[in-house]
Amino acid sequence: MTAPDSVLENLGFYTLAGQPATSRDLLAEVSQGEALGLGTAFISERYNKKEAAVLSGAAAAASERIIVQTAATNHNTRHPMVTAGFARTMQSLSGGRFVLGLGRGIPGLQDAFGIPRITTTQLEDFAGIMRRLFRGEVILGHDGPAGSWPVLHLDASLDEHLPMSLVAFGPQTLKLAGRCFDEVILHTFFTDETTAKAVKTVKEAAEQAGRDPASVKVWSCFATVSDHVPADRRLMKLVGRLATYLQGYGELLVRTNGWDTEVLKRILADPIVSGVRGLDIVGTTEQLEHVATLIPQEWLAPSATGSPRQCVDAIRNQFDLGCDGVIMHGATPTELEPIVAEYRRVAR
């Protein structure tokens, strides 16, 4: 593939979308994403084959230009010095192409593993710790929402700004992102109204904190599944993914979008939805076809589907809603290639 005419800084993708057969797929995906001219490769974290620090290092080594961003890891699964060391090493390895992205995690999973649930005040406290460490400070006797430590210190010669992002869902997290993070990643399957409202919340919080609202980049995480993807894979990426979200935190997503909670109850009561965990990974085509009959079409509508041109039109609409960037979620660079080509053609 030849080098792209220009870098599409405001378009990104998630590497290892779904459940990869091998983590090594990341190497080719990041290289191909960079060759397509995409601006950022996002890395999600699952503990089996998607540990964020390992994948981040591999992504940096497999690329020369593309930004590598975790979206997200949890601050309370590592000591702050380990996270700071991870971020500092990534900045050195990548030549400053790393963004440390944090998130709240999934409460049910945290409860099962004995990991404390994450609060807004903890995230804000932790972000402040990272900022201070990257300014070369010695932090003595820190005792705050994120934890208590006698001494925290990274490198006295440091005086850098560590780019940080926050995966945000509810209003308090969105406001926090506007106050003290550089970027914010919205959730998949947000309606247009929810997306526009979220952008407004972030930008207003930034302004109230004395920041330039334009300095906080808001990413739409936008399910992108074109018709050239085989039908069974489209089911997995759309119906399976949304059903898995509904299994994990459906009430929050439904309430945020103003959808009918009674419909959610019926979906969750279905034997397949209640009995098959992780439908976006292990669901069979037959199971997903059944689940598709349960989910209202309007719930799947906030996505880029159809022809490459229809996908591009939907992506461009995310910018019209106020987003600064679009993550074409759930698609590999190979699947995105005709969409990116159409995006460039339309932009000419």
C-alpha cells in the first residue's frame, strides 16, 4: 500500500477489535492503519490477550507516525509509579506519540475480581498525580481519593505534559474530562441527541475551568460496519456488541439515551441474552439472529452501516454534532479501507 496523501488526524480505529485469535494481529493492523493515514490507534484492555501496556509497546514499535492511545485502562489495577513508568517508557519508545487513556471499568467485573470500583474523585486525583510526576515533582505523603503513598517520584529532569484521555459516559465523568483531561472518548451507540449533549457538557466544563474548549478533543466511538463485511460478522459487530453492552450496563446506556427501560427488561429476560455472556464474542449466528429480533432498530441506528458512502455520510454527521474525532469502532483496517478511500474522495 502506498503512503497516504495526508494524515486523517481526526479518524481512528481500535486495534484487535473483538476477540482476536492472536495478539500478534495488532502488528499488521497498526501498520496498515498507519498506511491508510488514520490518526490514532486505540487499544482497549481485556486481561486474556489484550493487556494494555504490552500492546501499547508493540503498537509503537510497529509504527512510525500513528498515535497510540489506551482507551482504556484502569488506574487502580497498577501502582501509580508503574502506570507513570509505563507512560514515560511509551513516550520515549514512540517519540511522544502516546496518550494515556483511563476509564471506570465494568462494575460487575471489578466486583468479581475484587477490584475496587472507580469514582470520579479518584480519577481526578490520579490525573493530578500523573501531571505532577511528569513535571518532575517529588510527591510526599499523598493521601487522597486515589490512595495513599509515602513517596511518588519519576524523574527530576522531567518537565513534560503527558497527554491523557478519559472514556466518559455520565455527566460527572464528562465534566471531569472537560476540567482536566486532553481528550474524551464517548460511548458506542449514543444517539445524535446524546452525542451533542455530551459534547456540550465537555466543552462547557472546560470553559468553566478556564480552559479553551477547543483544546479538549471529543472522540465519537462510532460503530462502523459496512455492507462489504460478511453478514455473520455484521451481526456480531452490531447486534452482538450492543447486546453485550446491554448485558453489562444496559440500564445506564438505556437511561442515557432515553430509551424504554421496559424493552430492556424484556431483552435481558430472554433466555439467550441471559444465558450467553459476551454475545459479541461467542454468540452463534443463529443466536444473534434471534437477538436481532429483540433489539429495536432505533437502538442500532447510531452507527455507520450500508455502503462505504453511507458510512462516510454517517461519520461526517458525527462531526456535525460537535465531535472533534471519530473512532471507526469494531472494524479492522482491512474492513475500513474502502470507507477511508471514500472519505478521502468526498473530502476532495
